[in-house]
Amino acid sequence: MPVNRNALIRFRTIDECLKNRQRRWTLEDLIEACSEALYEYEGIDKGVSRRTVQMDLQLMRSDKLGYNAPILVLEKKYYTYEDPNYSITNIPLTKQDLGKLTEVVEILRQFKGFSHFQELSGMVQRLENKIHTAKTNQEPIIDFEKNDHLKGLEHIEALYQNILRKNAVELTYQSFRAKEASAFVFHAYYLKEYRNRWFVLGNKGKNAPILTLALDRIISIEPTSIKYIERKGFHPAEYFNHVIGVTVEPTTLPEEIKIFADRDTAPYIATKPIHHSQQIVDEQPHGTIFSLQVQLNFELEREILGFGDRVKVLSPERLKRRIKEKYEYALDLYQYEFTNSSIANELKKFYHKGFAMLRYVYTRKELNQIKTAIDQYFKNNPEKEAYSIRRLLVAIPELKSVVLNANLLSILKKIHPELRLVKAIFFDKTPDSNWYVTWHQDITINVADKKETEGYSGWSKKDGFFSVCPPEDILKNTVTIRIHLDDADEFNGALKVIPGSHNKKLSDAEIQLITQNSLAYDCVIRAGGIHLMRPLLLHASAKAVNQKHRRVVHLEFTSFELPEGLEWAE
């Protein structure tokens, strides 16, 4: 039985409705959905009659089209599928369908040798494979790359039709970096597949730059009355001519990239070029040098990294540095793995002696992120003292996710599951501000406002918050973590501590007596490690004797709640 395009649109719309079990569908609901679909895809605005939809439901129930859809009517009113997993898109091909497809394959096969139809080769083989499998009920004899769980494919048809008809749409879109979705009018021009992911190119308005959006990040596509803006002079082949993948900088010129591939890998690159501009520069006994004329982008880096130690970038220098840096960061993840046993051993020392040191809590990549953000802060705020930021995560909130990384959170959870951050300070023992601190305990906390409270004394105001001495119980149960952004040793102002001196608040006389009669411990620690300690642990910072920085992020955590009227100032 022949089925026209409008009927197929109605069948598919009814199918989508009945699969959606989040709502109940009356006949009127189905009529409205079919009318909207025909208007969206075909521009038909006269709607659909009640009788037409009733006949559609009857046809879908029957075997005339091979659907045999298990459609039920509940309470004599609501339509649904008896089988929640049923869909007309899952039914096998009929003999009539197979016959038509066979005819199509024979027609397409005639064009395979023509240069303008070279891309048909894979298409014909896909169809032949599908027909053979359906006819013989056997396993496929050819497997094409696919991703059955790929998101966003449901948007291809809608975007294709709107590009074809030159209709603007309203997209609701949420990129991986965005916290919330946003809705905007979009003028789509081109659909592109890269590595089994689909992208749509377009812009938000006249003279706006071309955007490349991933279909798997599109939440919804709705029609809009905004007039479509054509992009004159946009030629996709030219736009993507000098890039690998989909990331394009229109104003950036391509560069010559030279890579060396070892003897085993070179044949693979030669027979499957990375880019159409690829040339062989030199063939050597141990490998081959290739050149490419492309823009530097993420996809190029990922392609090179995918070859591992088989390929080396020779030029340009900045790409070479980028690849080297990524390998160094990757090595950190394996070379300095953080284990539960190492945490457990160091926490025993922490409870007994009042301090411990844990190595490799932060990777080089994380350290560089922290230092770069801090350098940028001082660059943007030249009036600030260059050696301290008293409320670090308030001044630079984007650092919070890096500072509180997975390793640190794991450590905190093992100490106490309800620890919360109450202080975050950055300071730097720079060559120009080479200060030192004598033996002392940290006996103050930071609160947002001043309110005279029993047990709290010595109020002083600093940079928009108040410093105060709290009851001893709070200090005894507070955890200090010092994140070292640079190596610290006895020549670079490393802390000295008195092990076991963390159990009580000491008077000046007691501090003098203990420090004069105890053996101090030098806390030598490498960049990326942390110094874990109790605030009441006696410690001193010596004056550095070299010109190196010693940058530290000082954090304090506690599970204590402040009395009513007082709030922590992070």
C-alpha cells in the first residue's frame, strides 16, 4: 500500500506521542500534534481532520503497513502502546520495502565510478548489507563505524528541513561548560559529522560570527517567526579547508606542521592521511617526516596525541610545547597515583603528632591553573599587595573546583565527613618581601561580622571581615591544609614545627619553654604536596636565603557550627 509523505509524518508523530508515557494522549491531543508537525515540516496550516487521525490509528494497528502497533484505549479516552518499548521505527523491513531498496541499490551502483559520486561507495555498501541481513536473517557481513547511544541524532531531520526551507529556529542549548541552558534564535546553514558526532553551523543574527554547535547539547528546537538571515559568501568546503575537525578560527592562517612518524606508524599515516594537505617531506631509515598545512586546533592535538610515542612534533615550536605539556600532565596521573594506604599512614601521624605531609595531591596541570589565575588577579589588580590574598576563593571564585580537587576531598572525608571550608588565604614569600614569623600557634578564625559572644575575644577588622580568638575546642578540631605551589626547604622558608604541641593553647612562657627544649622538624615538601596540621601546632617560618618563591594556599576546615549571630568568612 503506497504511503505519501504527509501520512508518514503523521505516523511518526503519533508514534512519538504514544512512546511518551509522561502524559496521557486523547484523540484531540494526537490531532493537534499531527497538525503542528505538518505545519513545521510541510508548511500545511489547514490542520488534520479527526477522521484522518482515526484512520491513521487503524492503519497502524493493522498489518497493511507491517506495523501491527499494539495501540490501546484506556478509560475509553486515552491512547497508548501496550508494550512500552514498542515503536514503528523498530519493525522489520517488509518484502515490498526490500524490493524497493534493491532497486535503489542497483541505480546507485551505476554511479559509483563517476568522480562526482565517489561518496556513494560507502552508502551503497551500507544498503546492500542491510538488505542482505534482512532477506537472509543472518548476521551482517560488514560492520560500519557507528555509535548506537549517540545523542542528538533526533535533531538532524528538523535542522535539515529548516536549512532546506531557510527557516530560523529557536534553540535551547547547554554547552558542557555552561551551568544552565540558554535559548536563542539560530540561523542554521550546514550540518557536519566528525568522528561520529554531529554539529550544526550557523549564527545568531546578522553580522554575528559563525557558531559550531554540537547536536548532543541541543535540548529543544522550536519554530520562530524571526526572518531567516542567509549567510552570503559562506562556502563550507572553503571554511573547513585548512582544519582537522570542526574547530575553525576564520581569521587565522594555516601553518606548516611537521611531524616525525616512526617506521611502523608511517605507512598508516601515508595510506590514511591526517589532512588532505599532507605531504611526505623526507623518508629516513627509522621513519618518515610528514608536513601538513592546517590551523592549530584541539582536534589536531588530539589526532597527534592518539599516536602516542609513535609520532613526534618537529614544528612549530608552540605546538611541540603543547603536546609535550599534555604528555607531562598525563604522566602525572599515572606516576603519582594517590592511594588509600598512603593517606591512612599519614593520617596516623597527623592525629598523633599534629601534622603530616602528603605528596602528589595536585598535578602540575592543577598547580599551573592555580598560579596562572593568581598571576592574572594581581595583573588585573595592581594596587593589591603582591604577596597575599586574604580571601582567595572570594577574590578568585573559579579556583574553588581546582583547589578542592578529588584528592583533597578524599583526605578531608577520611578526617571528618562534615568538614567545611572556613578560611582560604594565598601568600608568597617573594624575594622582595622576605618576611619570617617566630614560634606561634594559629589562634584566630575569620567571621563575617562582629558580635560580642561569650568565649570569643581579641576582635580586629581585616579586609572586610573580622578576626577573633574562639574557644579552644574549635581550634583543637580545626584542620589546616597548606597547598605548596613551589618546593619548600630549609633554604626557602619551609615551616619548622614542634611535633605533639597541638593539644592545648599555650601561653607565651610555655611556648618559649617548649621551643627551647624541643627538637624542631623541618617540613620539606615538594610542589603539589600538602602540609596537613592542627592550628595549635607550634610552628615558625624561617627567613629564606635564596631568591626562589614559596607560594602557598592556606586553607582551614572545621565541622563546628558558630553560635547564633556569627558566620564564617571564607
